[in-house]
Amino acid sequence: MKYLSFVLLLQASLILHGQALNEDSVFIRTHYSKREVYISMRDGVRLFTSIYEPRDKSQKYPFLIQRTPYGCAPYGATKFPSRRLGPNRQLMQEQYIFIYQDVRGRYMSQGAFQEMTPAIDKKTSKKDVDESSDTYDTVNWLLKNISNNNGRVGIYGISYPGFYATASLPQAHPAIKAVSPQAPVTDEFIGDDANHKGAFFLMDNFDFMNYFDSHRMGPVQDYGKSLFNTDYTDAYKFFLDLGPLRNSNGPLYFNNQGKIWNEYLAHDNYDDYWQKRNIRSHLKNIKPAVLVVGGWFDAEDMFGALRTYESIEEQNPQNNNRLVMGPWTHGAWSRMEWTKFGSHDFGQNTSGFYRDEIETKFFNYYLKDKGALNLPEAYIFETGSNEWKKYDDWPPRNSTPLPFYLRENKKLSRSQAQSSGFDEYVSDPDNPVPYVEGAYRRRRNEYMVDDQRFASKRPDVLTYQTDTLAFPITISGKIFADLFVSTTGTDADFVVKLIDVLPADEPDPVPNPQNLNMAGYQRLVRAEVIRGKFRNSFEKPSPFTPGRIEEVKFELPDAAHTFKKGHRIMIQLQSSWFPLVDRNPQKYLNIPNAESGDFQKSTIKIYHEQEHSSKIFLPILNQ
Amino acid sequence: MKKLLLLLAVALLNLTAFSQDHAKDSVWIRENYYKIERYIPMRDGVKLFTSIYIPKDSTTRHPILMTRTPYSCAPYGENAFNAYWDSYQREYFREGYIMVTQDVRGRWMSEGQFVDIRPFNPNKKTKRDIDESSDTYDTIDWLIRNISGNNGNVGVFGISYPGFYSNMAAASNHPALKAVSPQAPVTNWFIGDDFHHNGAFFAMDGFSFYSSFGKPRPAPTTVGPTGFDYYTHDNYKFYLETGALKNLAKLMGDSIAFWKDLYAHPNYDTWWKARDARNATRNLKPAMLWVGGLFDAEDCWGAWNAYKAAEQNNPGKSFNKIVEGPWYHVQWANRDGTHLGNIQFGSNTSEWFQKNMEIPFFNYFLEGKGDISAIAEANIFITGSNEWKSFGQWPPAAKQDKAMYLQPDGKLDWTRPTAAKSFSEYISDPAKPVPYTEDVHFNRTRSYMTDDQRFASRRPDVMVFQTDTLKEDLTVTGNVIADLMTSISTTDADFVVKIIDVFPDRLGYTDIDIYAESDPDKTYPMGGYQMLVRGEIFRGRYRKSYENPEPFSPGKVERVRFELPPIAHTFKKGHRLMVQVQSSWFPLADRNPQQFIDIYHCSDSDFKKATIHIYHDAVNSSSVILPVLP
């Protein structure tokens, strides 16, 4: 989520105090001058903008702009950032005119902030403003007022700034030549940050909005305090003790002081509020070259990267649109080094590769006519095999969705059941399935690759696995779960986890500081949740009829992964994922208004029979 | 278990990072001692292999201190010295003790036939009537006659299985035997030590131990048995996939006699009763110092209960005392007694024990040296408050048993519940047994005894009851009784009761930065920690009798009442007391098929889910009875 990049920024300024940092800091001061300006938008609102211009005036430079809700710190024309300028150090050394702008209503800018500003396709007056128009007006001003510019503009940003990068695309200013939305927040009901398939991402939302939803009386350099103080070490316990979502507005917490928080709670289905904020429907007639970047282990906006690329591709087949997906957490591609994550060892510096071979070349090519650009349509890091793959399409044309059936005796099989049967579990909102083993205060990033053996041991988690694979299986593309279920309640969540089971002779790493036990490790490859009431429509939820078999079919975020020979493919099913996702009362009602007494146990059945064959479609790559 | 002891001994030998002092001690022992190896003949002609370390100093006479062991008196060879200098036992060398180790009958280099926990025979009639007690008698007799320079006083000590042999030694009542310290003595393998706890089979420890230890030894040897080759090092997976106990027996093979005995004696029959070491606690002449660990995963039961039996069977005996510290199996004999797992004790409790209890005990009774007035009747370390306390009796005279009642809504307090009908319900599924500890691992951990139970609290098949935040310290010393009113949907079930200290969410904890969780590899989040203080399992079919198990009638409310090993713990002000109830503890204990059938011979298909009710109403109230120290 947006939260992480905020934390990362903080950490970066705290942690990165090595030699490199000092070098960067010296480089910035010796090669760039800074000024701060207010740029007027068409409706008269003025946006605070920091401008870093190369001191060397012997040549003209393109602009690289980041628009942000997180502040342009350090404020002050004499204050320079202690870390790099722009998206990466190479580009800083290449020299661009770097622009940081506080978006409308945040930090030092005037105006009113709106969560995920709805785009206006047809603007009828100067009062019709959105992020596209604000970017347009900013670019216009910059071209006219900043000397030594070469007339070209690039936009980039990660996470919320990734959204602003995307939002610059519709009706883009013609000077905007290259845009890189990275982990862009895209649709917060369907797959990014706030909700996944209508399931509320409690822990992230709560922590983030406590910070982000705090108030300002007017332009400020510092929002000061968060809305409230929390004081816990074990998020599972804290959120379980907190009780139903409505208690978040108790006097100790949001206390109805969170504007966006209350918007979230007020819109518990895919209504106009959320649809207006889905930027995908506005991504038409896109002219600039686009480089969408995302991480396979991005716990916040993986959906956004995949679906922004997809949406531009579908609606703008002629556009120069590319996708990069690497083995990254939220924003990890911007780190100096990224060779390991959880139990993964990628055997190479994946972020260094991205920086040198992809991002730097992209902007240099489109904004400076520098170098050749031989980037593929999709540059995809395949986990498991740990290889960069180049594709002409994403998903690749030679990948085919094939069903893997959940079968009797907890088997996962390519063949369908001939007999009738089901497995069942009791989903108990008082004892929800943890999303991670152990006690943590913050959301643990590694949950996306962690060992799922802790979950396999629970009675409320169903586990299905293939035989040992006789040959490797590579998946690349979209994953669908197609479940036939019944429940004794009238609503339920369904979490589907795709897992790579490592063989019994898998060695432990040497050294082994995490004390990993790799033999039989159940490594999470992909997981997703759907709130059952949205199984037929996100706009029009519908209750389950107790005991009636119903289909729940939904899409998981894509994956590119090789299950090696000797491994197994495993599917886990469960009906909670706590406190990542709030608990479903398992009763069909408005969940933000639910009372403690509304939460009830349900017995959930997953069918594996001919008429009702639960399965998962995996995009098998024919190689 | 004993396997651990073996591993530790090996570890001690291998440890290289030793200070100058230890190197000096090594040289000193070699310069001042010589070692001989002898076969000592028993009354029936069988000869037992014995290593004897004798001081060269012949100006004074020396006491003998002996351990009898099934784990070998390696290293073999009169020039090969055991690394005593790496252990506190170097103090006995400095003191000039004659140190003796003997392979028990039928093990390693000794002749004869080994019998596991060989029954004590109080009525030996002929020279063929031997037991471990007579072997000890004959050995002592030989030693005092044949080892020159001995002062006629003999002590015996040993930990775990050697603790059992120490108990048997005491019962020999050889007049030269003056002091015995059985430590974590194997005492009863059906009720509470190693193989079973209250009839539930500790399959993991038993299998890993006996798949090597239990192998036949046809002739004397210095080479030990090999272990089992596991296909996975995830013990939960191994035992779950192996399934019913009869499958485990197949893996064990048919050469291991004791394994077959286990399967032939599922109940507490005369076979088991003959193997209760408490049979050897009558008319004990030597001074006795029983030693145990409060967090001993193997023989926590033995020390408490053998001490208690010796008290009851020897009224008026002047020196029959007990030491219990916050220890894992053998920890009191190790260097580091400062912590176990995540729990800190605030001092080096092992060193304290060695210096203030064991060494003064032997010096006094074997050499007439020093002062033992500091050794109280019961010397008990209270965890939580982290202090040693002396008591005139155990349990302390001042303790008062008070029932802490399970309540509706997961509450726990001193008043009997008032609801007309109230129960908690869970489904116990043998296909998904509750893990005994959180992490994936291979060897049974020793720290599970103090581990964080949050992972269990989160499960739907674990019932959690807890008090409000305690307004003052609550110290509990003695046995805890679990008194459950339950009904089950099948005919058998296990009941695990766990007594837990819930730490405050915010807490200043010794040497641990509880907010440093950003690096989970280095620290553990102690805020809200659910410290296991005591857990115990009970196989429901034995609720009325260990000898004559009885099925449950499905749906009928029945009482399951059992004793947990003693605890000595202060639940501090600001903490909470929690009780967890569950019906599996895997793979520590085998899974109950939840049907009243022969568990050792039933099939995988016999394992059934059971719905279990734990009642907490005015008529059927469940409680834990706590021995509260005012």
C-alpha cells in the first residue's frame, strides 16, 4: 500500500547512511540547484512544486516528474535530499530536471484532497479538474518557465505516486513522452490496498489511514501526529480484541475523525464511489510510451501493475506499452540490491538489473534519444527457475489455462472426479486462520512467500496436492479459482493459496540465519481472497442460501513460476486470512455495521464431483 | 530423554571454545589421576565393565562417586579420559574423588542381558535373583575392597536413566553407600515419564529413542547402535503420515523387544507396576537428594514423585530432600542455567545448584566436610519472580488449594459459574492434530515447555480461558489438578490442559527488546507472550482407573480429573493466568482414535473426529485447582 512506501522513505533516510549516500548527497548539491514554486492550476488552486535543475547549462534536459501525496520533503530551497533524486541513481547522474509536486490538497499544496481522485473524461469548465489536468497544467507551466528544458517530460511514481503517473495518461500533455506507473494503486475495491475482491484489508487500512487520514488546516510541511496512538505487539490479538469493524470508530481509534476511513466503511460494495476511482476505465487514447512495473511479492498493489498494463493494452492496442514484473515486494525494484527474499535466493541482483537494463534505458531513450531500446513487451522474472523471460505478450500466447481438480483424499489432479464428494471445515470467526505464523505488529511482507505448513496443520484449512512432479511445470499468466461450495451461513470468504511444495531432500541454506527448514517447505506462490457475497457481481452482492451448492469463481493475480521436477503443486482453501482481511460475520449483512453478535461459525463444504468440480486453472506454459 | 543426554555428552566432548582454565584442568586431571578399566563380577557371575578414575595422591583416603549408565562409559581405554574438565564435575576431581562409571548389565561392554527399567526385587533369595540394586551392591562391595585408598564412603548419582539406576542403588542399602542423588530419575513410564503421560503414548520421543537405543546388543561392544533414517525432518509430517501406531511398529521392525512390550501393555497392568521405580523407595539408608527440572520434557514427573514416595515410605528419615529448578532435562549439570527458550531466569541457576546443593551434599556425606544447613527440605526455584525459595516440606505447608473456574466467554476466575447450562465446544480432528509447538522442526524441542502458546490460541480446536489482568502477584507451588466436566460425541478422547502466564502487551523484559521484531531472527516479541508454565495430557479412557479403562458414553457428561506435575511460578501483577484445553498435542503424544479400541493395533480408518464439550455452568463446572502460596 501507500503505507509501505511511506515507511520505506523513512527507513531509507534512516538506514542508507553509507558511503553511497554521502556520495549521492554531495553529487546532488554540486550538480543541481533547487527552487520551490507554486504552480497555478486552471481553477486557481496552486500546487507546491520543488524543482531540481542541473547546474550545467551547456545542454537542454528533459523533465522527470513525481507527483505525490507524501510530501516533497525536504522543504526549503536550501535543503537537499540526502538520498538520490528521481527514480534511480543512474538517472540522477545522467542529469534530468527533477520535479516533485505535492498533489492537490496534500502537504504544502492548496485545494482539497480526494482519495484516488476520480478522473473526468469530459471537462466542461475550468472547475473540472482531476489529476490529469493538474499534471497537464504543471507541465505547461514547466515548459514555459524552466529554461534549458528540451520540451520532453517523463512521469514516474511508485504506489500512490504510481496512481498519479497513471492518471497523467488520459488526455496527456503532448510533451509527456514516457510514463512509468510502478505498483500503481488502480482499483481499491477489486485488488489494490483497501480491498481484494470486496474483502477489506483491515490491518493495512487501519495502520495506513491512521497516518494518511490525519488532518491539516491548510498547507503544512508536517501533518504532525497520526489520528491516534496504538500500542500493541501482536496484530492478530489486537484486531481480534478490537472486534467488529465498527469498533474502529471507537473513541480510542478513528473516532469518526477519518474522512477516507469513513468513506471506506460507507461503501461496502462496488458502488459509484469505487467505480469512479477505477482509473482503468479512463485509460483510452493513450499517447506516451508506458512502462508498467510491478512485483510478484507486492502485498499492496500487484493487482494495479498487472491490470493497468492489461487495461492500456486492451484499450490502446497501438500504444507503446510494456510490463515489467520482478520478484519484488512493494517498491523493491528501487532498492540498490534485491537478491533474496524470505526463503528465496534469486542468485542475482534483480533490482540492479531493472535499474540498469530497463528503467534507465527507458527514460533515456524516450526523453533524451539516448541509446537503443530493445525492451520486450513483457520482461518477466520467473520465480522457481529464477530467470528473466522476455515475452511478446502478457500473458504469453503459448500459455494455456488448464484445470487442476480438487479431488478426494486431498489430491490435486488433472483429471476430474467421477464420484460425488466434498470436504468440509468449520470457519470460526473467533479463531480466524492467521495470514502468517508468529506474532507481528506490522504486516509481514514475507507472508507472500512464507511456509504454509502452519496453516496445513489447522482443521479449518483444506489442503490438496499433486503427486510429485515427474517433470517441471511452468505457469505464466492468469490464475482462476473455480469452487463449488455450500455454507451453513449466508456469506463467507474464500481464500485460495497456490503453493510450491519443496521436496524432502531440499537443502537448508548455508548459512541459515532464519533457521529455515526447507525439506517439505510449502512456499506460497500466489494467494487471493474473495468475499463470497460478491461471487456473482461486485456491484450487487447476494446472499448464499444455506446448504445450497454455489459456484464461486474468481481471478487471482498472475504468476510466473516454475514448479520444478520433484516438487508438488498444492492448493489450500480457507475462509479467513487474519488480520490481513477483516473477519466475515458469515451472515449476509453490511459488514461495517455488523455487531459482535452477528459473527457466527459456518460449516463450509467444498465439492469435488462431476457436476460440481472445484478446480483451479493454471496458465501452463508450453515450452 | 536419554538420547539428549548422549547428544549433550558428545557436544561437551566436541566443544572447543574453552578457556585457558579448562585446558589447565585437563592437564591437571591427567597429571593427578590415572584410569583403570575392570570387569567387576556380580553374584551370578556376570561381569560388568567399569571405568575408574583414581587420584595419584595416596596421602589421604578418597570417597567414591559412581554413575551407572546404559549410555556407555566411553571413552574406552585406560589412556582415554572423559572430558570431566569441561563440566562442573572437575570439582570432584579437585576434591580427590575416585570417579566410577559402569556400563549396566547387558549394555555396551558389560556382560549379561539388558532389561529395560528392570523391576526391583525386594525379596531376592538366591544368587540368581539379581536386579539393578544387587548389581550396585556387588559393585560397591568390590570397589571398597579392591580400590586402594578409598575412604569407605560411596556416593551414587545420575541423570535420567542413570537417575533410575541411582534410585535402584539407594535401595541396595550397601552400608558403604552414604549419599545418593537421583536426578530426573526415570520412575514410571506409564504415568508420567518419557513413554507415557497418564496413558497417552509419547510416540515421537519413544520412537526416536528406541529406534537406536532399543536395538539388540548380542555381545559386548564399544560401538553404539545406528539411528533411524527418517524420510523427512518435519516430525509433524512424519508422524501424521506414518499414521496409526501399528504402522510405526512396522518402521521399528520386530527386533526391538521393549517396543513390543509397549504394544502388549496398553494399560497400567502388573507388568508396568513392577517397573515403577517407587517400588525401590522403602528403607532407604543413604542420604537422598532428589533433583529435577520444572521444564524437563522427559522426566519431569519422576523426581517429584519418587521424592514423595521416599518421604511416605521412610517416615522420620533425616535426609531426604529435593531440588527443583527451572530446567530442561540435564540443564542443571550444564554451564548455562540462565534461560530456557525465550524465558529468562535472571541468574545462572545451574551454577547455583552445583555450588550450593550437589557438591556440598556429597562433600558432607562422603568426606564429612563443609556445611549442608543451606540445603532445605525442598529447594525450589520460582519462575516468574525468578528466585530460589526454601520450604520445610513439599508442597509447602502454607499452600492452599483453590479452584479457578472455567467460565463462559473464555473467562477464568475464582467463583463458580452460575449459568444454568453453558459449555465450550470444539471438534477434535485426528487428521489435523494440534501441534505441540509452532515451528517446523525435526527433534522434539526442549523449549516447548516454556514456549509461546499464541499459535495454539488461534486455533478453533483449542479452548482458551483467561483471567482479568492480575491486580497482585499470584504464586502457585505444588500440583495442579485439572477437573473437567466434559461430554464427547465418541467413546474416547485425550485432554490436554495447559497453564499459561500471559505477559502484558507492554513489558520490560530482561535483555529482550520486545519491539525489535523488525528482525525476527534475533528477537522474539515478548509483549503478550503466552508462556507455557505447565502442560499435561490425559487419555480419557483412564479417567476412573489406569488399570481398567472405560469408554465414554457419547453425549454423557463425565468428570475427567487428573494431576499435572507440580509448578512453582509467580504470575505477576499485570499478567493474566490462562488455561488452554485441547484434545491433541502432536506429535508429542500419539493421536487418540477417539474410539474405545486398542490404540496400538487399530487402523488409520479407525481415527474419527469428535465433538467435545467442556462445561462451565453451575451444575457441571470445570476448574483447575491451584496450590496458591499466600
